[in-house]
Amino acid sequence: MELRTTREMRRNEQLGRTLPKKEESADTSAQRAQPQRQAADRCTLSQQALRYLEEQNRMMQEAAERRARRESEGKSELDLLAKQVDMQEKCLKIAASIMKGNRVPPEDLKYLMDNDPAGYKLAMAMRQEKKDPEDCESVLDDEDTNSAAAQESGGEAASVEPSGASGGGEAAPAQG
């Protein structure tokens, strides 16, 4: 790798000035009469050094692109986590209403069953009976009810009644 330093260039310029020239023409003497501008520093690089610098530049650009991609993925992960927290919060509100013995709208029950089946079972098991239960308003947004309707149309709706229960209120005979 060949790099010429500023000191070497200045030394060469000084040597060029001090060495006597064989022929001086009138043009060169006229040019010397005008104030000389200081020569700009130059840096000459070999092909190997140039390739190395280009490779370093390319690597820096790729690192910046990766960093930008990670930041955008981080934002999408945060959005996903925020949606999950919102869903859990709604499920907890629905389950709390059930446990208090209040009447919950059927779409809220469906939402709780789809998104937190264990929470639904726990809420039903811990439900307290009230003589005069209150009607609760839905905690779901329009977005939640639309997504639940889309899921329902895509698949078969689950039955809320326990399996094996008869409509007449009679108990099934015990086998023994």
C-alpha cells in the first residue's frame, strides 16, 4: 500500500524550487511574479487501500440497514404486545363481572372463551349467585366484535351448554 504523506510532498516541492532549471521561459517567470497559491494536499491511495475503504463503507451501510430493520421490528413487537395486554385486560374485566354474578353480554362471553379459555372456566367456577344480577355493558370495542364475527363466520361456533345436559332439567341416570 503506497501512501504519500504531506511532509514528503512538501519536501519534494522545496527541492523542485531550489534546484536550478536549465531553461526558464518568459511564461514561467511571469507566473512566478504572480503570488503562488499554496498547493492543496493530495492523498494517493493504492487499489488495495481503495478496495479496503469501499468494503468498510459497504459494511457500515449494511449495519445501518440492519439497525433500522431491528428498530422497525421492535415497533411491530411492541404493537403486538400492546394488543395482547389490551386483550388480557378485557378478558379480566369480563371474568370479574362473571365472578360477581352479573349478567354479561353473549359476545363478551364468546370473546372470553376464545381468548382465555382457562379464565372462562375459572370465572364460571367462582361465579357467585345474586338474587338481582346487574346487566353489564360490553367491554368490547367495535374492532373486537368485528373480529369475533369474522372468526365465527369462518368456523363453527362453540356450544355454551355443557355436553350431556338435557333440556328438561332431568339428571342423567348414574351408571354404576
